Amino acid sequence: MSNRTKQRRSGGLTLLLYQRTLHPELFKISGTEKVVRRAYEADIWLVEGGHVIMFTAGKNTLTEVIVTSNDPLTDRGLLQSIPCRGEKYHEMTAPGGNIRYMISTQEEQLTQTLYDATKDEISSYAAKRELMTSETPSRDDIGGSLSVLDIERQSNELIVHSFHLFDENQMVIKTQAIISAIKG
């Protein structure tokens, strides 16, 4: 049983919320997208083992970082750190009062057969919809992974569905974030 617990922890992701932008040198970026609307701007990065969303409304920025737990990042401007274990829901208004943030996360460890079917289904879905995708092949020190972002660009809000799959322990982590620019 301790081996399973160790495997679960190694594949887990952590949600980090910052009140500032982060430098790209902190990450191994595999894909980027910029969204510009009248109410906000967003930079979205698909990074090895996770993703980054920097959402700016007016003079305020809220950055969502979802990365593997063992990746060291700065604590400057860090508002919250939340492990993406089990099912979670988090809601907040960022300091400055003009950015509303909501996220739900779901972590599942699947059997190999179910994991393979889920990975195939998500890969097919991503290809059909031409979604932001990054696949990392397995190496000696780490198993392969697949990350997919489905981005909905609204006039006052950004909705991002993410799927992060880890071959090493058949872990699937899904998130849905809604980041809104609050008027006035």
C-alpha cells in the first residue's frame, strides 16, 4: 500500500496563485497563446507537466500555475498553494478587486486499461478541436505525460479546461478555471 501512496504523490499537481506575472525562464514552455479582449489580456503557456495562465485586467494580474509538486517556484507574490488531490473547488476575488477566480479540480488514478482508453479519447478530442496539446515522451527519470488545454475566450472572462495525464501512475487531473474581469 505504501508503494501506491508514493506513486500517487509523485504524479500530483499543485495549484499556485500569484498576484503578478511570472518569467518564462521558470518553465519549460511547449506552447503559448495570447488572448486580448477589451476587458482583459491573458498569456497562456503549456509547460512540461502543467500550465500557466496570466490574466491581467486593468493594473491587476492573477497568475494560475498548475505544475508537478516537486517543481520549485518563487514565493514572491504567491497568494495560495493548493494540492490538486481528490476533488477540490476554490473561489476568490484577487487583491485589487477586479479579477474573480473560480476553479474545480479532479484527480483520478485509473487502471491501466481505463487510463489508456481515457488518454486515447482525450488525444482524439484534442486533435479534432485543434486544442493546445503537449505530449512528453517517457525518459529514464520520469514517465510520459499528455497535457491538453481547451480555452474559451469570452468578452469578460476566460474559461480553461485542462487535462493532465501521467503515464507513470495512470493519473488523470482535470481542471476547469473561470477567470473574470469585474467591471467598475
